[in-house]
Amino acid sequence: MWEFSVGLYMIDVWPDSLFLAAAYGVVESASTALFGPLVGQLVDKLTYLKVLQIWLLAQNLSFMVAGGTVVAVLIYPDLKSTNFTAFISLIILINISGAIGILSTLAGTILIEREWVVVISEGHPPDELTKMNSVIRRIDLICKLFAPVATGFIISFVSLRASAMALGLWNVISVCLQYWLLMSVYNGIPALCKKRVPRVVPIDLEEHASTSEETRLLSSSDGNDSGLPRKRWARRVIEKIYNNPYVTSWRVYMHQDVVLPGVALALLYFTVLSFGTLMTAALQWEGIPAYIIGIARGISATIGIAATFLYPILQSRISTLRTGVWSIWSQWTFLLVCIGSIFVKNNLISAYMLMGGVAASRLGLWMFDLSVIQQMQDQVPESDRCIVGGVQNSIQSFLDLMTYVTGLIISNPQEFWKLNVISFLLVTLAATLYSLHIYRVRKHLFHFEKLFQLVQWSVRS
């Protein structure tokens, strides 16, 4: 609900500009980009139960504060002119509360999607992991289907203030329900109660690196003993940076075989071609009613749900890798409609083309998302899963941050088409990178002989 509503709140507070909506996105994405790896390490160190409790408490409390602050801003619309300091303070509080909520949500995502799913599927046939990933994504998309529609109707037929109050009330109710459901899963799966295997740090490699560096420094200092303390100090600084938890997380990530698919997936976050804050704000500026935007987002989520049914079928027939390449290029194909909308003079038709292209592209997007997630689950060692998940989300959030930074630079809704083109080019880059990964692994992209046989069969028919 919050993800959909916040853009509408910001464009209402500051009409005719995407600035506040983009600024919120910058704060939210920057917090995840900066602290994502540390959140992954925290999830890795704490027990499942402790992570669950911190996640639910911080997430729901922060969104309650954000909802209450939005109500205050909407109740006093003249605050911007009468007391600008108070107005800015409330906007900052909304941003900080939203950022904390997103970070706690990230902890829950890593816990459920990177850890619990894999642990629960252990000892079962490989296709069970595929089915579980699809079911979890389906639940997520069903929530994304109903929440925007409900929120859109409240905003359109009641008020923005009522939707903010409903958001806060829903978080009070849902925290208890979430805790009960997740604790039922935790207590019902004995494997989740077992102590996890801690990550084994490759001490020998680090010691070797440190020893080599020390030897190099000592040898270079022969005949110059006066510079030895300074060089030892420099070596200690280098060692501290090298062994810093943040740097360690990135080293772990970069040693994985799924770096290219991870980067390709992350590039898809540098986009306005989704029903996110900027596109929602731009559509409302175009005069599209909130309930129409909510319905369009619901249709988009429905297509995403269809992807969760289609993915296991494709994955079982053409493998996880090849499902990914077909998925991302199908997303690219549907987004051509969004590029076409730029050249349509009628603003209303252009807006509907934009929404239609984005909604249709969700089929490929969510199948590609499932494909990359499963590759990470299959190929990343158990001891590294939380750390890799944290870094992956950090990269995604950094590129999401770049979307909002671009939105700050191009904040005029009339120039939204520029953001449209930039987003399309980045999807093209993501598809190209993943195709390179496929070629590196399989030494080919397509079975051209099979395509040739298919063409021959079509001609004969």
C-alpha cells in the first residue's frame, strides 16, 4: 500500500513537480544501497527468530509513523507557506520512516526468499524449489494486485487523508497476523529451528595476502628503516579496509558465478517503466484518476501472477538459464510499446499505451526475476546466501536510487519521455549482459539447427 500511495501523496503536497516523489525515492534507495550488505550480514549472524521479530516490529512501526506524518501534512496543507521549517521536518520524518521500513522489509525478504525457502526445500526433488519460489512470488504479486486497487479507490472516492489513515490502521492489524503466520511456519518446520552453519572465513587466504603484503613492504624498506613504521601503519590501514564487513560482503559477492545474472537483474531496477513512484506521479499529472492507475497496476500484478504459473512449466522444459534469456527479451519486446507511446500526440492514448506496455512486460520481468533468484539459490553456497542476498539488494537499490536521481534532474513531468528512453536502454543492456552470460556458460545462445528444422517444417506445412 505504501509503495503505491507515497507517490500520490508527494505529488499532492507539491503539485506540478516530481521533486518530492523523486527525493523520497532517493532516500529510500540510498538507504538500501548503503546498508543492504550490512543487513545481509545481520541476518546471517542472528537467529531466524530474532530476525523475524526485529523485521516485523521495525517494518510496521515505521510505516505507522510514516502514515501518521502524511496525515499531518495533508491536514495542514498551508504549512508549506506558513511554517516551512515544520513542513520540511515532517517531510524528512516521512523519508526516514519509509527508509527504515524498507530496510526492515529487506531483512524479511532475505530471510524468507534466500534462507527459509532453500532450507525447507532441502531433501525434496529440485522442482520443489522452483514451485516454492513461484508460490512466494505469486503471494507477493497478489498483494500488489489488491493493495493498489483498494488504495486507489479510497483516494479517488474518499480522500488521500483517509488512505493514509487506512495505511496506519492496516499496519497495526497486519503485524499480529504476519507474526502468527510466520511463527506457524517456523514451528512447523523442524529444519528452521536447527542452528545454522556459520560462514567460514577463508583465513588462510587472508593471512597469505597479509603476509605477502608485509613481506613486500619489509623488503622494499631495506636500507630505509626510518620509513618502516609508516609502512606498517599503511599496511594495517589496508588490512582494516580489506577485512571491513562491508568490503568482505562485496568480495564474497564478486566471487560468485552468478554475478552477471545478478547485475542484469539489478539493471532492471534503473527504470521508470513500472508502476512505481515516478510513473504513478507522472500519470496523475497527466490527469489519469488514481483508481484507474490502481486498476492498471492490478492488471500488471495479475500478469505477473500468470508469470509465476508459466515459469515452472518453462523451467522444467528448457532449463532455468534458458528461461531467463527468453523472459528478459520478451520483456524488452513489450516495452517497445512504451517507446511507441512517446510519438503519440494524444496524451490520453499515450498514457494508456504506456500503462499497457509496462503491464504486459511484467510477464517477462517476473519470470526473469524467478530465474535469477533460483540460479542464486542453486549456485551460491549456503554459508554465503544471506551476504550475497544483501549485496544483490544493495546493487538493485543503488540503481533504483539512480532512477530517482535522474528524476530529480528531469523533474518536469512533460519530460517524462526522456526517463522512458533511458529505462528502455538499460533493459536492453541487461538483456545483452544476460545473453553474454548464457553464451559464456553454454557456448551458444540458440540451437540454430532446431530453428532451421522448425522453419523447414513450417514451410512444408
